[in-house]
Amino acid sequence: MVVSVGKQIIAVIPARGGSKRVPRKNLLPLRGKPLIAHTIEHAKHSRLVSRIIVSTDDNEISDVAIHYGAEVIKRPPELSGDIASSEAALLHVVDWLAEKEKYEPDILVFLQCTSPIRKERDIDNAITVLLENNADSLFSACRFNKYIWQVRNGEVSPINYDFRHRWREQDFPHHVQENGSIFVFKTSILKELSNRLGGKIVVYEMADLSFIQIDSNEDIMLCNCIMDMLASMGSPLGASGRL
């Protein structure tokens, strides 16, 4: 269910030009479109997001973002290196809007274009979860029911279960793992804490396949295969990566 709200909600998609592991990652082709285009199109399907802003230092990414219907705020080089945080880019967008437009949104929806598999209503549903729970911030996640061990100084020990009393996977406690796809938070939280999460935190659970993140060329190949498979099965998954 999507709620009607009188809040200013914008989507921000950080997408720098540099990428060490996969050069030009944000522009890699995925089902006939640049990777970043899928996330822009997801945001365009939202009924609650009023603006879509791509934060980038790269001219080609800027051109692609504008072509697919997003606004662009150019990010300075000092916020575009390997060690620059996503929060720094998000704060730069907030500061730019305040300085140039005297505008401050109530809520930011931070979308990572390296997570290209989302259901059509995932963004609006995540916003709704935040609002209905009167929360300050939200992260998307997938259910996690795997056994984790820690390796330290050559020794291993279990972290999330007792191997002497092994659970069946279906009996695992309700564990979730961030999938990096969607973060929703009040602008005030970002400004106060310089963090995407804080205050009352809630979670929006997504389909298992949304856990795929593009961090290698193999991930692109896998994502293409999954999208093609779902499309052939009659899923509403389209070229935009909607599931």
C-alpha cells in the first residue's frame, strides 16, 4: 500500500566516474541500457518521489542521467575519490539545493545503481514503511538464514548459532542482511549525524534476488541471466530491471 503524504521526497543516486575493480561500472551495459539507467527508471516509477538527482563528477554519466530523465548535480573531485563516503555526496546534494534553490527536502531516498533488481513498487513501499512506523531512517535487506563462522588467529568459532544444536534453515531467527539497494531517511538525520542511518531505524525486506550487487563483470553476467530468465517466465521484469 502506498500512502499519500505532504512531504518533499527526493531520490539521490550517487554515481562517480572512477571505479577500481570494474572500470566505468556505472555505465556498463545491462539488458541494453547503461547500469545507472535502471535505477533512474525505478525512481521514475515512484509515486512519492518528486525529484531524481544524480550526483556525479563524470560528464558521460551526466549525459546518460539527463537522457534517462534525472537531474544532475556535479560533485567536486574531493568528494569523488575512492575514500569519499556516500554520505559526503548526499550532504553535498543537500547543501547545493539549500544554497542554489533555498530548498530542503524532508526525506531522501538514497539509491545505489549497483543494485539493479527491484520490484516496481519497492521504492514507494520502503518510503511507506518509514512513514507508517514514524521512523527516522530505513535500510533495505534480504532475509538471512546462513551459518556464519569467524576466523581469528587461525581458529574458527560460530557467530550466529551453536553448532552443537544446529538449526534447520527454516528455523533460523529472523535475521536480515543489508542489500544496499534502498535507504530512506529524514534529511535532518543526515545533517545531524552525517550518516544515512540513525534515530529510529526500520527495515524494508526485499525479494532474495535483489541481493545481487554489481561489483564485478561476473555480477553483470549473472544479473543479465537472471533478468532474462525472469522475463522468459512471464515475470513483469522488463528491460528496466523491474521484478
